[in-house]
Amino acid sequence: MRISTTLVTCSSLIGTTLAACPFAHPEALWRRDDGPEAEAEAPTSRDHLVQAEVDDSDSYMTSDVGGPIGEQRSLRAGPRGPTMLEDFIFRQKLQHFDHERIPERVVHARGAGALGTFTSYGNWSNLTAASFLGQEGKKTPVFVRFSTVAGSKGSADTARDVHGFATRFYTDEGNFDIVGNNIPVFFIQDAIQFPDLVHSVKPSPDNEIPQAATAHDSAWDFFSNQPSTMHTLFWAMAGFGIPRSFRHMDGFGVHTFRFVKEDGSSKFVKFHLKTLQGKASLVWEEAQVVSGKNADFHRQDLFDAIASGHPPSWELAVQVVDEDKALSFGFDLLDPTKFIPEELAPLVPLGKMTLDANPVNYFAETEQISFQPGHVVRGIDFSEDPLLQGRLYSYLDTQLNRHGGPNFEQLPVNRPLPSVHNNNRDGQGQQFIHRNIHQYTPSSLSNGFPAQANETVGKGFFTAPDRTVANGGPVVRALSPTFDDVWSQPRLFFNSLTRVEQQFLVNAIRFEASHVQSELVRQNVLKQLNRVSHEVAERVATALGMTAPEPEPRYYHDNVTVGISIFNNTLPTIEGLRVGILASTASQESLKQAGELKKMLSEDGLMVTVVGESLGGGVEQTYSSADATGFDGIVVAQGAEGLFGPGARDSPLFPTGRPGQILLDGYRWGKPVAAVGRAGAGVFNETGIPKTEGVFEGEGDDIDGLVEDLEAGLKVFKFTDRFPIDEGF
Ligand code: HDE
């Protein structure tokens, strides 16, 4: 099969360059011809959206129905008279404005999108009939939307939260969505509890406080009464809740799905998207400061990385398990509060996804994209996971609410690449002009078209033909007892963290629980923690001024697994990370050196900003607006040392002590900090930074060595020995 990438342009369709043609039938735009010799070919990144773009350059302003319009003044009955009802230009403009918003997503409202390409590493027909995985080098356009969960559309990016990682593959056999998260497990086991979970974490209904935070009574009341939440909570309270950027997090399909082969046989799979930038996380104080300084921290990072030519990549991988092994690991594969440790089922890398294009219109693309776990392609099937089963209903329903009708799949960002043929008709905002007057099946009058595909004809099956369900029992409103143990895996997760990550997790629960007003809820929290680990319960209890319950060892164990720690690994690449060079506008020496440093660091793919008292001479940001949240590493240029320490001269150009504070905060938040030659020892002494790991002093004027050290430090990313650990742990 071949999908022609020859676009029939809008201008050739309607003969004008002044308007685009979003209403054209995609069949006119994408031509399919099937043929055995035809090789797979697909558009990349945003080619498939270009047909809907509107280019205003070299155009006259028109009304919504195309007539040129002029003066942007309303029509008045005399210069001082009332506005006239006949002014359709005025009415059209205001009316459209009044209807600009659609309901924000009830969860995952805050997000950012990017486009790119997925390339298959091989022909995976030994695992699945999915065509986008059927050939080495086969390319499929993708759209990814990253998000937080609880916050509203205007909330801050770095709120502590689970993060959404929703990926659409525009395959040549239709859209496939992995609507996943950056954490491989979920809070609840049954979809019927989702509204309760969300109501508990959202702001209080009386005062709409707190925004984008779980540090409040109702959230922890629910968590502590619903212990299936413990596992996901542990991940969210560790670094996974506050990633450094969308680029530095993994994605997980969470549920078990099925891969179905051409012969109809199927296996269970878990989807993973492994970041090739490495996992990296902020520390909590830093994340809180970022929330205030730059609410757009993550979306800006993604946009800038792509715009500046550092496209992030992920590897799509699966864990494959025979269906009769669903219960063989000591937990149930249908239970979404469990992940499969890698040593039990290795990751099979299937291909690589690279995001290399930014949306050109946030609303049309990122806001209108309508993901659904129910968007699967032939070769991929669901499992009986009760959370997934509920999502198959909820996402369709939510799109109907957001878009006001059933034709949202016809929006440019939602359209599949192949043309759509069925008897679904009409409805609000219908974009297509269907010619078939026999819009029903079966029909002799339409010669049986569109014909119904099946396993042998027309490549049509979704449900695995050999699929069976382990059932036969009575109809029950209950979960299987194989879902009962919700404490062993949070413990496995905790055991697999480094000591300092365990401390971060404990500190995060301390922070959240200390915001809980109710003594009863705090006790319930300790009770649940104690089932996972007496140590965690005790450590949290000390901060709450309470006593942990007696140990409850039923689920205690010392097992560990791999791939959990964020801080234990060095990053495979530093491309796209940000470095601040602290210079002084008053010192030519520092400006010259800042320029040299910038050149060297930029050549290695870093995004570098020179900071000084005022702009000019290579300075791009002033001390009045700079702070440590903007940089992953900091270097002080020689000649700027007078700006640091208590002896530094106050300046009306920036808040007192700001240069020193940037350096000190960078140090306190675990970042590599460096100073060239003479500046070295001086600035560190003045700002009270001890000479420890990740604090680099250049020898004399040698900036080569210092750049090398700093870059090695950036790979470490966070120097965690700077963070104190509870005594005795
Ligand atoms: Fe969602 N979820 N969810 N969710 N979810 C939505 O769909 C829902 C769940 C996830 O960037 C909504 O279009 C139910 C798990 C992401 O557009 C809504 C249940 C996972 C996104 C919805 C879950 C997710 C959503 C809100 C329990 C990880 C953002 C607007 C059964 C595997 C997608 C929308 C985007 C969005 C319902 C649980 C991930 C209301 C009922 C588990 C990444 O339909």
C-alpha cells in the first residue's frame, strides 16, 4: 500500500491564495494506491496539517464569508449615535470572540504539544500486525501532548503532579493513541472511582483552593482511605512528580494491551517511551520557585529545544508477556496499580520517535487534539483491565462535550491519514460532502460499498480473533482478589531508590501531609504508609509531631528492581540544557570571557545566556530578571567577582545580593556551579559555597578545562550529596 505524499494544494482546489481549504475532503489530498511493489512512504512531522493552514501574508482582511472589509470601527447612527444592528461585521467579530473557548479538559487541562516522526527499527510482524511497525525505517507522523493532571489550563507547569504523555501515531491504517503518563502505574483499579479521585485532588469546591496541588485534606483523605493510591503516590512524591522538563521524562501506556499478529494470535504488552535525553528532575524548593517565576517553564523548554534545533527523542519499547502468564508474577497484569519490573520482562525496543516541529497554532492543534485510548489500529487490542475498559467510554464522551458534537474527528489535527468511509452522517459542523445516497448497510444499491472488511478481506480486525476472557463466573460488582495487594509494589519502588531519593520522597509526603488540617486524615496517612514501610511512617510521623503505628510487616520485603532511580544516572546528552554565565557589564574582561565561554558551550549544544547588570556587550539578560531557576548550570566569568558576597556594591539595577543568590540557589538545588580563575575561590567563599563535588574552579585563565568540568557536571545534573538525610537512614 502506498500513501502518496503529493499534496493537492488549496490554491489548486479553490483557485486563490487568500484562503485555505480546511473543508476539503482528505481523499482529495491524500491519494492511496495499493500495489505489491509500492513501498511504504508517509508524510513526516506536520505535512499532513499543512493543508489546513491559513496564510495571511499578502492578503486583504475579509468577513467570515469572504468579502473584503475595511475600517475596524463599528457602524454608528451618526458619530455620537448608537451602534447599528445592521453592522454584521461588528456582530460577527464580537460573536466569534464570545465563543472562542471550548471547555478545558476536566483533567490534564494544562499541556503543551509537539509534532514529529516515529521510525520503526524493523519489521515487527513477529509481534503485531500493526502496519506502522511492519517495516524497517518506516516513518509515521506523530503528535505528542504533555500535561499535568490536576491544574487548570492557566496553572503552573512545575506543580508536583503525575504528568500526561499522550502520543498519537498517524499510521497509514488509522490513528493509534497511547494516552499515557510519565509514571507506569495509576491510583485506582476501577474506572468508576475516577470522578472521586479527581474531585478529591481538585481545589476545594467552596474557595477553589489550592490550585494544582494535592497538599490538602480532601486529597489525602481519599488517598488514605483508598490504599490502591499508595503506589502511584510514591512515584509522584519522588522525582517523577517534578521532572526537569517534558524532554527528560519517560512515557508509559500503564495498562496492559494486546499485540495481535496477522494469524490472529495475541500476547499481552506494556508500552514504554524511553527518553533518550535521560531522566532528570528538579528538587522541590526549585520547582516551587519556578512555579512563581515562570509558569510556562516546561512548555517553553519544549518549544525552545525544538525551535533551536535540539529535537528530543524517545524509544518506543514493549514488554511482552504470554497471556497465560497474566498471574505468574505474583500480581495481576490486569491491575493498573502494578508495573512489570524489567527483570521479569525485558524491554523490546521497536523504534524511535523524534519531535522536531512545534505546533503553529496552539488552539487548533494542542487544544483540539482529542486523544482516546480507544484509538487503536489493527494489530493492537485492549485488555480486560477495568480501568482501561472505563476509559474506552470516558474519552469519547469527553470529546463530545468539549467539541459540542460528533464530528471532532474531522478537525485537522484529528483526521487520520487514510480517508474515512462509513455511514456516519451529518451532525454539527459536518466537514464532508458525502456522495453516497445509500448511507446504510447492507445495500445492494450501493453495490455493497463501502464494503465490510474482515480478517482475510480488506485487512479488517481490531479485536484479536483468538481472544478469550477468563470469565464464566457470575456478574459481580467487585474486583478480583488478585488485585488485593496494593502495598508490595510501593515498597519495591521505595527500596529501589537511592538514599537521597528516599529522603526526597519522605520530605514530599511530609510537605503534603503537614498541609492537612485534619488529625484523623493524618493518622490514616500514617496507617497506610506503615503498611508499605514502618520506616517511612516513622520518618513522616516525626515531621508531623505524631507517632507511627506499630509495624505491620505483612507486605514488608527487601526486593529491588532496576530502572527506577532518576538521580543515580548520568544523562546521555546535555544538548538543550541551559547554562547561565554570570558576567559584569562594567568589566570588559568578563564580557570578553563570557563571549568565549558562550561560544564553546553553545558549540556543544547548550543553550547559553550571558547575565549582566544591563543589556549590551553580549549580555542578554539582566540580574534583575535572572535567577537560578533559569539554568541547569552556572559559571561566573572572571572580572565579575565584585558582584558577589556581602562586600558587593548595591546597585539600583538589581535587587540587593541577586548575583550571589543565583549562585547559591544553584548550589543549594544541586546544580553544577563554576567560576573561572581569579573569580573562583573568591566568589564561592563570599557566597558560602563549600568546595565539594560539582563546584568547579578554573585554573588561571584556562577555560577549556573548566568547560569540560562543567559539562561533565551537567551530565551528573544534580549533585545529591548536598541534601541532608534523616539521621540513622
Ligand atoms: Fe485520563 N482522561 N482518565 N488517564 N488522561 C482525560 O480526556 C479518564 C487515566 C490521560 O493530552 C480526559 O481528553 C478516566 C490513566 C492523559 O489530551 C478524560 C480514567 C491515564 C490525558 C479522562 C483516566 C490517563 C487524559 C480529560 C480512569 C494514564 C490527557 C480530557 C478510568 C494511562 C490527554 C480528555 C491529552 C485525559 C478520563 C485515567 C492519561 C476525562 C475516566 C490511567 C495523558 O476523558
